[in-house]
Amino acid sequence: MDARRSGCLFCKFWKAGNDRENYILARGKRCFLILNTFPYSNGHLMVVPSRHVSSLDGLEEKELLELMVLTKKGTKLLEEVMHPQGFNIGMNLGKVAGAGVKDHLHLHLVPRWEGDTNFMPIISETKVIPELLRDTYQKLLAAARAAGENLDRY
């Protein structure tokens, strides 16, 4: 593995094979759906290409298609399990845009509910997440498995 990939969290998750430990909900041929371990809200998912790439221009057409297909399936999964009233869906490309993992692009799926914002992040730089990450993962995983690992139902 080359130097830029050796420290990449997403590359490690893709290769590791221990999906439960890494909160991977589904794998496609070119992308995977994973629960964010530093969520903006409960159920915050990410769709990540398996190939280490930092820009949209670097993605092949089949990767772009699968990225969006898994985005659609992830939102349907969240709708079924968590019943959000809306979503923020997007990418932070580059450090100045707020990317936590700046060299491996990923798409955020953030479920939203009316009134879900609060003062905690502003006052104390603390996020209030009312459910344990492993509990959210278990709910989403159960629904994903019921649909088939590849989320064909969605």
C-alpha cells in the first residue's frame, strides 16, 4: 500500500472485513455505507468509495453511480428505521471545507428532525446524541439485513 493510503481510515475499514466493529452497514462493489462515529445527529451515515480518491473528478462513472445508489438506499433505510423529517446530504471536499478525512472523499447523509438543533455545540463544543452509537448501528443493521446486505429493497 502506498504512503497516502497507509494511514487512511476508510481504506483500512474497507480492507479490514470486520464490518460490525467499524459500523459498516452495507458494501457494494465500489462503495460502502457506514455509520459516522462522530455524528452530527443520530443515524448520520456516510457513503464512501472503496478506492482512495480525493475529488469527484477522480471517480469513475461506475463509482459515481454506486455512490448515488447507496445514498438513495441509505436515506430509505434511515426513513424506515428513524423516521427523520428531512436530510442534509453533502460532501466536505478539502480541509478548508471542513473535511475530517480530506484525502478520501465521502458523502454525508444526516437525518434531521424539526427542532433538532440546540445550543450545546455553540456554548460547550459538545454534541448531544440521545442514543448510543452501537444501538443506532444495531437498528440500522437489522433493517439492512432484512433487506439483504446490499439493501436491494430500497
